[in-house]
Amino acid sequence: MIDELLGLIERHEQWRVRECVNLIPSENVTSPAVRSLLSSDLAHRYTSRQRFYMGTSFIDKIEQHGEKLAKNLFGCQTADLRPLSGHLADLTYLACFTKPKDTVLCVSPDDGGYPGFWRKGLSRLLKLRMIRFPFSKEDVNIKVEEATELILREKPKVVIFGASIILFSHPVQALAKAVHDVGAHVGYDGSHVLGLIAGGEFQDPLREGSQALFGSTHKSFFGPQGGIILADKEHGEAIKKRIHPEFVDNAHWNRIAALTLALAEMTTYGKEYARQVVQNAQALAKTLAEEGFPVACHQLGYTRSHQVLLNYGGYRKGGVVARKLEKSNIIVDSGVRLGVCETTRRGMKEEEMQTIALFIKRVVVDGEDPNSVKADVIKFVEEFQEIEYSFK
């Protein structure tokens, strides 16, 4: 049994790390230094605000250091690194600023919004009334004029920007006045674009009218899997009063230490990394469009994020494309969102994006034997095994 387990892990790492091009937009790769902290002694330990556990002095200082780095990097008044996932960060935020039957406005899953907020997710748990932003599928973004009218008419308690499919900045600044006029709280789920926000290459929600920025730390941000909440003083202190023990008990201090080191890496390398991510996404989109793929938003320059969206009309046809690509060691999701975070972290640039686009064409358009393409993909990725934008 043990040999089988270790063998599966070894086979997974050989395949996914050393033989595949990973284009999953919700994944990234941590540096060896960050990853090493996940297996440190901190993985065994507890601490608590009430000083119930002794021996925590170093753990407490690590958390303080992490919060300071996060506040400096994102320019916020409070930071909390304790959420165990982006979903739990979302839950914490909603639970702190809503009560049952309150109205929440966000992007619908039908328009690329996060399903975890919606009617089978947190809204059902918290008994919230969900309404959707008016949305342009052509521009893959919120319709400002119609959204303003909706906010003034419905008077939601919370408005959440951000989405799972996000190619361009959301109109936080354009809608913030209407949201504040009706007394609503403004949040931004930055799970996908947190690394681009940190690097100054997307938008700055906390300067545009959002009172809190929250989400996961392992997508465009290159930390370990987990969550984070960044907020102004009023909202951040309200969250800190409740996050323990309602939403997080033991906060996994090895993860917090690893996230702290990732925050330091992002502070040092974030601008260069985020700039290259956007350049890579645009290069991939442009080449795919030139090869006849249905790339979304050609009229807007395709993307300003880490994502490229291929419009195949839904998960059924998208899943067929994804399965074909998997046989060639090119990993995408069934929505055919292509993300370039991990390839960027591995040192790939615009020229490599063109190569990847041609691999995809050989499989999807030319109908070439997947094994033939797979052999070329394996040879290609051999040159990109080092993690860039990190402390050596």
C-alpha cells in the first residue's frame, strides 16, 4: 500500500511537473524555498490568541511579519493570513457583513462568476438573496449603466466584484459611489488576479472603492494553497473579531510561513512577474486567434489578465477540446480558460507562448496524432524546470 501510494505520487510529479505544459488558470507553482516551509516543524503546531498553548513566540512573530508584508504590498490597513482557503475567506467576509435574507450582488456563474457564492453555495448556507450583475458576454465584463440602476433600485447589502473568468478589470471605481450611496459593503474576490494586483498590472480595488480584497493565494499569486483577507481598518477589525474561532481554529502555521515567504518574493519580483504574465497571455491569445481559434474579446485586445478564453459555447464542447489536449500533455480546464501563470513562473516568455499555441493547433485544428505532439511537448518543457521570480 505504501509503495503504491509513493509510486502514484512519483508518477504524478514526473508527468505533471516534468512532462506537461500546465495552462490551468487557477493553478501556479511555488518556489522550492516556499515549498520547503510546508514541511517544517510548524506543520505540527498550534497557537491561540488566548495564550492557551505555550511555545508559540516564534509562530506569533512569523504571523506578524506576514501581516506586515501583506499590508505593505497591498497598501491596506489590515491583513489576515489565517483563512485556510479562498472559499473560507469568502465565507468569512459574507458572514461578517450580512444576515439572513440580505441581498448580495455579484457576477453570476453563467457569466463566469464564482459558483461558490451562488445559490448552491455560500448564499444557501447563509440564507442570502443573490442577484446578478448586468453583464456583457461580448466584452466579458459588467455593464456599468445598468448595474448602477440595479444597485440604486435593489439596495444590496453587499456588492462583490471579481470572477472566475476575468479578462479585464471590473468597474469598481465607476460603481463604488452608487454602492456607497445605498449603504452597501464593497468587496473584491481577487482569487484569480491577486498576483496581478500585487504586481500593479491589473487594478487596485482598495484604492477604487472596495473596502476588502480577499480570496485564494495560489492562482496568479504564487503562494501555497490557502486564503487571505486584506481590508480597511473598519472592515478588517470586524473580521478579526470573528474569524477565530467561527471560521478558523488552527490556522496551519506552516502554510502561513510559506505564504509569508511568497509575499516577500512578490514584494521583490512581483512587478516583473505580473508584467510578463500579461504579456504572455496576450501573446498566447494573439497567436491562437491568428490560427483561427475562437478567442474571446478580440475587439478589446483579448485580455489584460493571466487568462485567455476560448469561446466553444460551454463545457460540453470545451471538455472535448480539453480531453484532446490532455492526451498531448497540455493541461487545460473544460471551460477552455487558458492561464499562463505557471508557464511564466517557469521562465517562458512570448516566444514560448507562440510555440504552445502551435502545439494546441496541431492537436485541435490539424488533428495530429496526440502522441506525436506529446513527444514534442515533453522535449519542450525539459528546458523550463527552474522556478523564476523567486529567491534562489
